[in-house]
Amino acid sequence: MDIEARIGELGYELPEVSTPAHPYRPVVVFDRVAYISGQVPKVDGRNMMAGRVPQEISVEEAQRCAVQATLQALAYLKQEIGDLDRVQRFLKVTGYVYCDAGFDRQPQVINACSHLLQEIFGEAGQHARAAVGMAALPGRTPVEIEFVVGLKD
């Protein structure tokens, strides 16, 4: 399966990514496992949206942010491993949602990421997951996504 072609068929494209100016790596590969650092939704290098769910950002807007953060993470993964067809399986997704203590629909927001991975990768996109509410995220971004991915040789 040509994963990048599949992404295009679904109407998406991977964003351009650059090396962060911070003291960490966006992706670390060890023993055929890729650990993708938390990614926030960016468009043209800038945060896509800012605000707390659902007071300032709707659940639907947060879902769009989750999709963009997922594409950002996939772009960094491709940059590191060269070809997304090397993905054997998504092992774990952790999604963070910037929200108040009473908000309990974090899974609904992060479902957008999970659905997209399954649309792109099929069964290999199914994963273990946590969807967690946070009192704050960097730049007041509504969503941050991180992955653990098993790779083929």
C-alpha cells in the first residue's frame, strides 16, 4: 500500500516540517519502535487555533485540530524514517485536550485522530490510546498528539 497516495486520496496532505529550535527530537527510533514527540496542530508553521475546549474552541474545531496534529506527526515520522510504508503498526496514541475540569469529551476529540489513522493505515492504524484533559497546553493549543509506532525492517 502506498501510504502517501492514500493520504492524498482521502483529501489530505502532509505539512512541511522543520527541525524544532528546542532541545529534543521530534522522532526517536530505537529497536524498530518510533516515538513521536507531542505535536500540536500547525498551519504554515503557526498554531492552527488557540483556546480551551469547549469554552473557546468547539469540539468540532478541536477535532479538526486533532487531524492536523496527526498529519504533522506523520510528516515528522516520514522525515525520520523516509517512507511511511515502513509503518508496521501504531502501538499507542496519547491525545491531550486543553479543557476545564468539568469537560469529559476528550475521547470524542481524539477520535478524529484515531479514525484518520485507521482510514490511512487500515488495521495497522488501530492502536491503544489515552485521551487526557489538560489545564494548559503550549501556546494555548487545544490539542496535542503523540504516537508510538512499530516499524518494519
